[in-house]
Amino acid sequence: MALSYKARRRWSLIILLVGLPLYIVAAVTVVDWMNRPPVWLELVVYVALGFLWMAPFRFVFLGVGRADPDAAPDDKHD
């Protein structure tokens, strides 16, 4: 079942405002458990974790920045 445009916008907002900060805290905790690795390894871990959080939510964010495809077109012509 596909989510509607409005549902995807709402879920993307919740994910960005609640889920992403929690994920950032988790990523920093994971790197902290590594006992301060070399800078290059730390960067690789942060980049990998940065892409990892997006993978499950890709379908939610697709098309959210575009105009609502379900909205009625405006009848105004200039």
C-alpha cells in the first residue's frame, strides 16, 4: 500500500524532527564505543552511518519536495 502525498510529508517531518536527532545520538555513541579511532576511520564510520539511516526511509522522502500531484490545478492563467 502506497502512502499518499500528505502522509509522506507528515512522516518525513516526523522522521527529520524526531528520528534523525535520535539517530545522530546513536551514531555518536557507536563512534564513542570505538575508543576514539583515527580521524579517517571516524569519518568513514560517520559517512557510512549517514547513508545508512536514509535507506529504509527512501520511499517516504521521494517526491516530497515537489508540488502535490493530487491537488487540483489552479484555473488562474496570466
